[in-house]
Amino acid sequence: MKNSIKNIASIVLVALFTLSFTTPENTKKEIKTTQSKVVWKGYKVTGSHEGTIAIQKGHFTFNDEALTGGEFVINMRSITNTDLEGEYKGKLEGHLKSDDFFGVEKFPTASLVFTKVKSSGKNSYKVTGNITIKGHTETITLDLSVYGNKATASLKIDRTKFDVRYGSTSFFDGLKDKAIYDDFDLVVDLEF
């Protein structure tokens, strides 16, 4: 009887000791790509255009309930325009996929990998990451909100940093009303 009490006590002590020195595991939560949406908006002197682009795959990493990381791959071949119809829609989509813009035949994907995640309030995070578009990688910072199994973010990207220079007044003179602004916006709604 004494030995079995000693054995039970030893097991309890080992279990408590082990638990006190184990850190919680990171949990990877996959993005539900069909329920998630990325909207782009580009600006030119005479107006703007917008559309969508699909997430090929992605995940967030959590430690307990706190966001600690993330990684996403975008299918660049999925660029669509949503504010035009017919011939003009097709022409714009083809031009965006061409080498003038994103060169999707050579660069079919873009990616974002979180390198630093810092809480900035309840359900809010300041995220630093490496974004790769058209084979060029730049560091960006964005604000991300997470509520339950959903996350949202808005970010502005300078396309010229990724060698997307078509129609940019930063590189070409005399464009007048053909000029396209360097920055474009992404509005991201994710479900996981």
C-alpha cells in the first residue's frame, strides 16, 4: 500500500513538473479560401478600377488565442475586374496579367509571410511581413483585426517596388491623363 501511494505521488509530481515547463503549442488554422475575399483597387488620373484576386492557400498561427504568425499565397492568374463589362473588362484583365503589370505566366503567385506580430489592442495586431510580387520581396506593415474565425486588413502597396511600372509618373514623363498612380489598395476579409 505504501509503495502504491509513493508511485501515485511520483506520477503526480512528474506530471505537474512536466506541465509547468511545457509551453502551449502553436496552432495552425487554415484559411477557407472559398469563403475569403481579397479586393484590389487601382487608381489613375481619370478614375479607378477594382476587382478581386483569389487566395490559393494560407494559414494563421495562434498560441492559445493570440495571433503569432501567418503565411499566404495569392493566385495571380485569378485577377478579375468587377467594375467593367464585356470587351473592356477582358482587355483590362488581360493587361493586368501581362508583363506590363504582374506577368502572371512567369509569376503565377504572390506571397505574404508574417515576420513579426504584435498585439495593438483587443483583437488587433500590428503585423510586419515580407510580401513577394513579381519575384521582388519587400517588407510591409499592416493592421489586422481578428474576431472569432474571421480576420480583416486593409493595406496600400506601392507597385513600383515590385517592378510594376506601366503608366507610372515615377518612371515616365508626359503621360497626362494616361497616368496610373503607384499605390493600389487591398481589402482583405479572411475566414479560417
